[in-house]
Amino acid sequence: MTIHPLSQAEADRVFSQEDRSEAIKRMAPRLRNARQRLDRNMKRCDQLLADYDKRTGTLHDLAEREIYAERAQLCAGEVHAVEALMRSLSK
């Protein structure tokens, strides 16, 4: 995403480097929590797939796995967005 130069100049004028570093510190717990949720969802997804037996498994078992896979994708998106925001603030 490209920031318009005038918008960036205004942001630099309004927000000091201290303000930006403080904002990054406040985002760190959110990033850590999102990464933990991503790890938990991926582990659960892998566990469900490993436990699934084609002979005795049902479609509900696969549907539950898909639910955790979708949750993991949402968490991965959140991790990426927070990391990108933190990178933009650190410049």
C-alpha cells in the first residue's frame, strides 16, 4: 500500500517517533495473542486430520477440521495485518 507523500508528511508532523514506538508497544500483545490463536488452530486442524479415519470418519469430522482451518486463515490474516502496521509505524 502506498501512502500519499502529503499524508505521510502530515503524519510525520503530527506523530513523533515516541508516539509511534508507544503504539508499537501497545500492539505487541495483540500480535502475540494472534500468533498463539493461529498456532492453536493449526495444531487442532492437524490433529483432526491425523485422527480422521476414512473407514469410520464422517463428513462432520471433516467439517470440523475445515472450521479450524478457516479460523487459522483468519488468524494468519490478522497476524499479517498487525505486522504490516507495526512495520509502517517503525519507519
